Amino acid sequence: MTFDTVVGQGSITNTLKNAIRNNTLAQAFLFCGPRGVGKTTCARIMAKTINCLNPTENMEACNECESCRAFNNNASFNIYELDAASNNSVEDIRSLVDQVRIPPQIGQYKVYIIDEVHMLSAAAFNAFLKTLEEPPTYAKFILATTEKHKIIPTILSRCQIFDFKRITVDDIAKHLAFVAQSEGVNAEPEALNIIAQKADGALRDALSIFDQMVSFSGKNITYKDVIDNLNVLDYDYYFQIVDHILQGNTSDILLILNDIISKGFEPQHFVSGMGNHLRSLLVCKDAVTVQLLEVSEQLRQKYLAQAQACPLPFLIKALEINNQCDIDYRSANNKRLHLEIALLKMCALCSQALTMPTAQAQPVQMPQNRPAQQPTPLTAGHDPLPLPQQATQQPTPTMTTGHAPLPPTHNPNPIQTTTPQPSNNSTIQQSTAPVSTGSTSAAPAQPIVRPRGTTSGISVNKAMQQAEQKAEEKEETWDKAFTQENLSAAWNEFIDKNRKEYPAFTAAMGKYIPKANGNEIQFNVDNLLFEQDAKAMDSLKTHLKNVLHNNQFKLQLIKMERPAEIEAYTDKDKFEKMVEERPYLRTLQTELKLEGDL
């Protein structure tokens, strides 16, 4: 009856009321959106309000004037409704155009409401277009449709478009509570919330379901009656299954699933509901996303409580498993087994997530009365001596919990050079590691740098010096003699293996054959740019060294001299060249007396 009774479309109703107040109404309006969101209702309220003789300050119809009474009694001659789904021909539109010529008798405007306007034929749209382009000042057109994309652009460009949105679950539940209170019906909030969810954003569907429940339950609507009448699976099943998954009770999960199927619910319906339940738990993990949960306040608290017990990685992985189960459900031969396997996967997943932290949470205590380890002297240029068998059998002290480890050094292979020695001290002592350099004087002591809780007797700095000194040693000398055949085979093998990685380099290698001259490999090149490819040259030398077992060879590049440049041949030069090969051409020229350019 009024704009205030329209649910969930506050921005549109405010815009229409302001247009009426400021007398800035357009000639044509297009109301589009999903079903049951109030498009036709807003059209009727607007038609009634703009013809009201005494509108209120809030731009609502007074319901007392002659125009409002005629509208309430469905006897108004100023408002015409046309259902385009059943009246979509050209004749129907021509009849409407004829009525437009008659001005209103009572009120200011004649309003034409065309519902489901997208059902008009192309010819009907064209017949209606001329009237829509140049309508009388007293004519207003309100078009309503659920499929705006089917309306031709010439019509859209002449309408003021209002997009109606889906009504939220909270708005529908609040309106149902208002209706229940107005009609003297006692309804539980959870029951109204289930009705709102079942309506899927359409208030008209929600009111139809509410009327159905009143007929079923009378004046007392309970949650149990709603789920029984609408064939909705109780959310308690999902809470119970998730609790059993967290506890690893596979047998209870299978029994609950059997109970659900025995009550006549389709297993895929359960899969869809399980996905929504896991999604609700996921949004409850963060206080920012809790607002995405469209449930009653009592149910919201249950979701928040269960979400605290579910690890975030488990919820994400369980959603992935449930989604894959939903995708593959139709193609599965044994659908029940397919669903049971998905639930067992979730159960096994949670069991792993719960057992892993327990195994890693056991603290490692430092052994008491541990003998301190003394460093073993090192000789420069020699590898450290191996540890004695008796020392290696002793337990290695590990780092106690609560201590941060020392950051790793750049040395990938730290050298362990210490052997445990007995000591009467109960604590670990820090000492220096003397290093023998071949002279009689001892090296000055260096401070030990090692992680807390370890028993390394040599400093990390000393180990790094030993590793660097070992890396600087020369590689083993290979001087095995090789023949020309060995060199050619190794050369061709490198070309075959690296043709894709070094295309230009290997192409240049294939032009000439290298020659073996003792430990010298001579190779002809067109230009010295060949040796500037450092990466390819290193790869070639490494390959030859490994294949020929010789690292003493030298690769000598010899630049080939290019032949002198030849000037362009004239036609006479070409003929003289041909005569050298075929002398009879000269006889042919003489007999035929061919001079010309020749």
C-alpha cells in the first residue's frame, strides 16, 4: 500500500519519493531484477501515489481521497496493467496506444504498467517505440522485467532504469516476524530464518511458504515443523558430523549418514548442505567475515563455538574434498560410497592435523652432568681425523626449547672436528682450538662462535677457513693421451647434447673438424666472437675434460681467412664462363650472329 512496506529496496523507494516531491518524474521507468523483490508492487504504489490528491509529507498516498479509494477498490481508470507474457502481439500494443490519447478524468497522470515486458515481440516493441519517444505529458509508463538483456536498446535508452536487488535473509526474516506479529502467529526465529533461506531472496516466495506453514501448524510455527514440511535437513546433523570428524569417530559418522538417507534425503542434498556448513565455519574464523553468515543469532553462536575447535587448514582442505565430491557425485556409480569416502577423507585429514603437533611438542631436555668436549688439534692443509667409535656412540646434546638457533653460515658442508672428552664439570665450557701451522709457536687463541646448547670444540670461523683452504687446492691432474677419433667423438657428442641450449655455438662447431696435436686442440673459426660465449666455452671444456680424461689440454682457436670479395658478374662474364665449359656455345653465337650484350 505504501513505499514503507517495500522490503529491502530503500534506495529505490527513496529515489522515487524524492522525484515525486520535486516533480521530476521521468516519462518511462524500467524496474528490473529477480523474481519476488517488489518490482510490480513498487509500480502500483508509485501509480497510486502520483495520482493522490492529498499526499503526506513523506510522499505517501493518503488512502482517503477519491483517487486512492478507487485504486484500493480496483476501480481506477487512470491505471492500466498489461501482462506482456500473454498480450505480446502488435494488436495489444496498438490498443494500448489508442488509450494513451485519452487524458485522465480524475488525477494528474495516466499510468501504464507493463509486466514481463521482455516477452513482447519485435514488432510489438517497434509499435510501442513511437509512443514511448513522444508521449503526452500526462502519460507515465512503468515497465517491469526479470530479463533486462532481452529488451531492445532503443527502449532502454528512453527509460529510467532501476535495478532491484535480492532481498537478504535478515530482511526477509524481520518482515516475516512483523507479519507473524500482525496476524497473531507465534513463530520461532529459527523457523522464520529457515523460511527466509528457502525463499532465496524472493519475499513473495517467503510469504507463500509462511502461509503454507500457518496452514500446517496453525498459530504456532516451530523449527521442527518447518524442516519437516519443507524437507530441509536439520542443521544439527552437520554440527554432529563435524564434531565426530574432529574426534575421528568414523563409525558414528557413517551411522548419522545412514540416518539421514533413511529419512528420504538425497545424498547430494546433504553434500550441498555440508559445503554450506563448512563455509559458515570458515567465515566464523575471522571477526571481519562473521557478517557474511546469514543465520539467526542463536545459530550464529553455535557456529562461532564450533569454528574455534576447527583448525583453519582443516576447513580449507575439507571444503576442497566436499567440493570435489559434489562435482564427481553424478558420475559415480555407487553414490553412497562416494559420499562416505569423502567424509572418511575429512576424518583422516583432521586426525593427522591433530596428531602432528602432539608429536612435535615433546621438549628435548639437556642431559645433566654432560662431560664437556675439548677440541682436537688440527694441522693446516689436512682433513680432520675421524671421530673414535666410542665417542660417536655417546648421545649428542640438542638445543633446548626456548633458545633461538644461530643463523646458518654460507658454508654448506661444515667440518666437524671435535671429539668428546670426559670432564668433571656439569656445564659446557667454551674453549679455544689451537691450530698447528707447522712452526713451534702456538697460534693465538680465537673465541669460540657456536650456538648455545651445542658442544662444538672448534669455532665456526676455523671451520670456514678449513673449507676455504680445501676449496683452493688444485684439482687432480688428468693427462691421459687422446686420439683424433676420441676428440671427434667427444666433439660431436657435445654438439648433440647442447644443440638446443647453445644453438649458435654448436652451429659454429659443426662447420669445422677440430685437430688433435698432443695436448693442443686446434679449431678453426670464422671469427673470434666464438670464444666470447663464456658459458658455452666453459661447458665445452668441462665436457672434453670429463670425456677425454685430460684436463691439461689447450683449446687454440684459429681464425680462417675469408676469400677475396668477388665483384658482381656481368652478362658477358657469365657467357664467357659458360663458353669455357661448353665451347659449342661460341659456334652457336657465330652462326646465329648474336652480338647484342654478348
